[in-house]
Amino acid sequence: MGAAMARRLAGQGFPITALYDAHHERAAALAAELGAQACETLAAVTGAAEVIFTVVTDDAAQLAIFAETGDSLLIGARGKTFINCATISPATHLELERRAAKAGAQSLEACLASSIPQALAGTLYLMCGGMREVFDGAQDLLIPLSDEGKLLRYIGGAGQAAQVKALVNMVMNINTAGLAEGLGLAAALGLDLKTVMDVFSQTGAASRVLTTDGADMVNRDHACFFSAAHAAKDSGIALKLAQEKGLHLPLAAATRAQYDKMIAAGLGELDKSGVAELTFPGRGPK
């Protein structure tokens, strides 16, 4: 995702000065393509750029790159702006804002509700949280990523965009698991799946997931745009928020269990559409 965003911004005329990846060869290949520096350290990224986008896997990875000791993006960060795009817990975004402010920098959460093709096309749905003035100051970079700003939303203070993103992914994951069960049962009944999907699309069973994942479930094409492992993580974020508010969300919990089952079966790196491997007859782990 980070590479796709970098390519989009470069294509819109923004200089990409520095790149970093835990797997250095990935950063080096993209740097050669975009005419950027492939940095060996996080501190070198901050030293080379005024605005730094981060796209990482989870809370632990996000906190690690903003470590308060050792190599970190916070070294020499005074006056810099960090735009953090990972789907992580709201509390972590609050902690990042605190750490950035302590270093004299600014931070903004820019949660993504889209995938790699949208990043390349500049049609990401961006939900942003943090200080309003930081959001306003970053719009020249955010607008080219979000269909000229049509898909750009300011949600509120730090952590609030992450809350909304957790809800988006929780509902998306529930819809995905539900579609997999509906199509799996249709297959077991011997129904024509194209007909079933056509009917779904024109009735109350219609969903965005039907459009993005339905054919992939039928064709067993689970090339990864959003992994089952990420789906489990994100459902877990929402369930933790619910627990903090004393709410019981049985559908979200059941969906999380399905994606955890995929991970346990070694299928966690499949796209989330791979949950159909658990529901179609004759598929999945024995």
C-alpha cells in the first residue's frame, strides 16, 4: 500500500525523497523506480523529508518506528509532519500524537478504507483524525490521493478516525463472512452461483463485498488485497472497543473466529475472500 501511494504521489509531481522498509530490498527497488533514497535507518527518512507517510502492520510496528529510544522516526523530527495510515487501535494514535508533539513534530491519522488499486488511481477513501490545523496543512498531499478530495473526511481528534475505521472493517468483515456462508450454502444446494449472485445484487443481500469478493469466492481467486490476518486483527480492534464500552457483539466475535481459524490453518495470507474456503463444500482444511 505504501508503495502504491508513493507511486501515485510521484505521478502527481510530488518529490519522493526517501523510502524505508524493514525488507530493505523492497525499498531499494522502489527508490530506483522513483529516483528516491532507500534509507538504511528510520532517522534518515525523517532527515530527508518534510512529510513522512507511514503504512505498517499493527500497533507494535507503529510504536516501534516511533520509538522513544534507539533508531526512530522521531530523531530530528522537530517541524516535521507524520501521516500515519495503518489500521491500528485508537489509543496508539493518541500515543503517537503525544510522542510527536514531545519531539516538536505533528501527526495525523489518515485511515484508509480502500486497497492498492485505489491507491494507484488516487481514489482512496481517507478518514483523518488529529488536530484540525494539521489536517488542513496536509491537504495538498491528501487531495491527490482521494479523488481530488471527494473521498477525504475529517472525523475529529486523534483516535476518532481509527474508531470509525475499526467500525468500517468490522462491518465489512461480517459482510464478507456472511456472503461466504450464503454462497457456500448455495453451492451445496447445487444452485447456479451466477444466478444467486445476480439475485443477491438486486435484493437485501446486496453489499459492496458482493461486488468486490463474490466472484473471487466462487473462482477461488484469493490474491491478497486485504489479508485474512488483517481482517482478524481489525475485528479484534473493534471487539476491544466494544468490550471497553460493555457491549457484546456476537456477529463480530463469530467473524473474528472464522478469520482466526484461517490463520490457524495457514491461510492467513490469503485475501479476506478466502474465508469462503471454510464454507464451500469440499474446500478448506481437513
